[in-house]
Amino acid sequence: MNPDRRWHWVLCVAAFVLGMWWGPLNVVGLDLATLPGDLCDNRFNNYVLERGHRWLTGQERSFWQATFCYPARWVIACSDAHIGNVPIYSGFRFCGCGPERAFQLWWLATYPLTFLATVWAARKCQLGVIGATVAALVFTFAPPIVVSTGHAQMFPRYFAPPALAFTWLYLREPTWPRLLGALGCWVGQVYCIVYIGYFLSLLMIVLAISTMLVSPRSTPWRSLFLPKRREFLLRMIVVALAVVALIPLLRPYLAPDRNRVQTPPEVVMVMLPKPLDWLRPSGTSATWNWLRTAIGDVELAPGGLVPFHMFPGGTAVAGLLFGLGCVFVSLRSPQVRLAATLAVATLLLGLFILRVEDHSAYRAMLHVPFASGIRAMFRIGILLLLPLGLLAGLAADLLVSKWNWRSLPAILLLLCVSIDLRSKPESEGTPLRVAVERREFFTKVLREHSDAKAVYVFPGTRDMHHTILLHVDVMWAAMEVGVPTINGWTGQWPEGWFSFAHYGDLLYWYTIRNGRTIDGLITFGEPIGFDDTPAKRAFRAQFPTRAWPTMSDE
């Protein structure tokens, strides 16, 4: 191995360690005492992973038919199912970790997996070790990643880099093994998280379009569209295998008895980013917080949503500018051609999902059945870090190669990139012991009613955070005890379900809409908004609620 390259690999490892130190370890702490996110959304992700583990170990008969929002069916398919993430999580559970510790370690594991996958993909695209390290740093640790800490389902992105690399290689030399690599990695990403899988499919399509636009003379048109018979048949087999592989995942999402609330087009439009959103960093960015202050968070998006924080960091912006510059120079070099193609692809996809006032080219996608269910389109910024990182890596390789003595410039370059991506120590997190105590405390409460056919806990308040927290607490306790619960928290609600405040709505859902009897239904908490009529007073006397305790930290 070239001595310079060996030293560059040492720098690669050092840069990753620094990224972990300034990034996720700021969240969980060196003593691993903290969980990423708050006690609501990420505990739901933990719930889904735990249910997958229980299904694998035979403790649950069905993975998809979880018993929250009971008796709705296919409720796991109301959100990301985490199927591709369960093996890693289960591995930690098999090693003796509790649910919360296994979730924490799984989340941490997404970082080295994403970093390694990006380095591998960048090397396949002929980037040097330093360039691949820069690309991996951007894709793994950039500011939009840190701000997503409360939504851990966004972190398993390690299939995306090889999928993009195989796509690029296939567009240069179309062969069925490269198509297999691209589609296989894409399927793997869909199994990990449908959101990123959908974004990845858009990026792969736009990359193909950009390749043909940027370098039409270098595009192998004939082998792409008129391959030989054997090659054509093998490609069709690869496509068929990808479709078949997706059936187990998509079947529950397409089940006829899976009734969920459809996302209104207006909600999807509100979730599209505006131009300033791309320049606004998150408050967790240690280096670029001043830019957020300069731009401001005063203006609220329609519907009361705060502006999105999608600034990818100075390194990514520099990479995009470098790539756009490559569009106007000779494209003879494969690296320059790749840079120009990635820049155009990033720009096209960014413009496609951009919203100016109430106008966006993405509006046409709202008529596509599956696409219309993807709400938070601003999260595509997490995936666009991949081409931006590769562009920054290509520029870094060019810079480092200009010096005869390459070690010091490489060290300074990686240090600058790490500082650019550095996050604040006060990133979002929750004490792990608190999550464990809540699970054990409320499980003990429900164990006294393990013979119940179903339970429901009235929130007893209009406070949204308290309501969500209560639903997640009850879901965990009900799963531990094995009792169905009408409580629930998920990405998209079953049709007709909501956080029932009083008996009238609850019993309409349970008895009239779903045909259940009240025999064995046990309720807790205090109903609110219940009309005080003689008939309802008599019903309430016949069907009393039980006290639901609170934790001391509430």
C-alpha cells in the first residue's frame, strides 16, 4: 500500500472518531446514560423494534397486527415498520441488553455503518481516501442529521450510498450485476425505512436523467436501452426479484382492511421546503448557529409549523459549487463528469421539491397513490447530503493532490470539515433510566388487570405532550403484559381513531365502529367533555374508570 494512502486511512479513522465525539456521543454521553430524543417519538420507534424482536423470538404471533389502537388492523403499517433494522436491534437484545439499551446501541450503530458504506461507495466511484472520508463525514454527521435525533427512524441510511454507487456504475457500463447491486441496495433501504427508500428512488431516477443531460456523448445509449437478448432477460429477472422481495413489506401497506386516515394534499405541500429553509441551520449546529440567527425563525410555515432547518453545512455547499463549476469545463475526466452529474442531479431534485408560496413542481406527485402518503418531504435533505458529500469529497481530492507534501493539508482539511459539522453538547436526549422506570412502573399497574380484554386510559388533559406520552406509556405496558390497548401513537392514524377524551367517542369506536362488546373493557383516567345527562351518568356509574397514577417526573 502507498505510504500516503496508509496514512490517509489513519486520518479516516481519526475523523470518524472525532465525528462520533462531537455528534452522537454528545447525545448519549460517554457513560451511555442518555437515549436519543424525547420520551415520545423515539420510544414508539423502540416499541416497533421490540415488537419485531418479540415476533422473531416467538413471543408475538403476528408482527403487523400489533394490539394498540385496538382493534384496528395492520397498525404497524401506519408507520415505518423497521423490518430491516430488527436484526441489529435483536442482536443487542440477544446479548442481554434491555429494550432501551438495545435501542440506544442500535441508534449508535447506524453511524459507523453509514460511514463505512459511504466510504465504500465513494471508493467505488474512484474517490481517494481523503475524498471518501470527507463524503462520509458529510453524509454521516452533517447538521440536518443532528436535528433529526428525535426521529431515529431516519438514521438507517447505510444502503443508500452503495445503491447510488451501483446506479452510477450501471449508467456508465450497463450490466445486470450492477443493476442487481443498485436494486438490491434500494430494496434493503426500503426495508430499513420507507421514507429514505422513496427519496432514494427519486435520487436514482434524477441521477439517470442528469447523466444523460450532462454527458450525452458518453452515455452508452445502445447498451442501456437495446441490450443483447441474454442481458435483457437477466435484467428483467433482476427487476422481478426486486419486486418479489418488496411484496412481504408492501402487502400490509396495501391490505384492503388497512383503513388509515389519508394525508390531505395540503399537508404534503406544507411539508415542502422553501428557499430559505436550505440556508437555515439547526440550533444544534455549533459552527453555523449564527447563520440561523441571521436568517431568523420568526416566520411560521402555514398550519403553524416552524421553518425547517436544512442547511447542509459549509463543506456540502462548497461541494455543490464545485460540482456546478464542473458543468462548464471539459468532461473528459471521469471525476469531473461525476461531479457535474451529481451537482445537476442535486439541483434538479432540490428544485423539484421546492415550494415558493403555494407553487411547487412536486404537486404533480400528490396524485400518485404511494407518493401522496409521504408527508414530511423536507426530510429529503437528509438524503441529499449523499451527493453533496460526494461532491465535497471530489473537491477535497483535487485540493489534496495539489500539494507535494500531502499529510498536513489532509489533516487540516479533515479538521476543518469536522469543525464545520460539529454539533452542540446539549443535543436532544432523555435519561435512559427514566424510560426504563416508566416502562416498569406502568407495566406493574397493568399486571393487576392482565385478564382484561382491552384497556384504555383517558388522557384527562388537552396538553399534547402529556397526551402523547401517556399513549406511549400505555402501549409499552400493554405489550409487556399482553393486553390489547385502545391507546396508541403512530405515524398515520387508523380511520376513525383519535385520542378519545370521553366515553361517547371511545365506545362509538369500540362497539359501533368495530363491533366489540364492553365486557372485559377496563378504563383508567378521567374523561373530559362528557355530557352530564341522566343516561350518561347512569352509564358512567355502571362503567367506572380506575385511577391512573403519574410518575414523579411529570
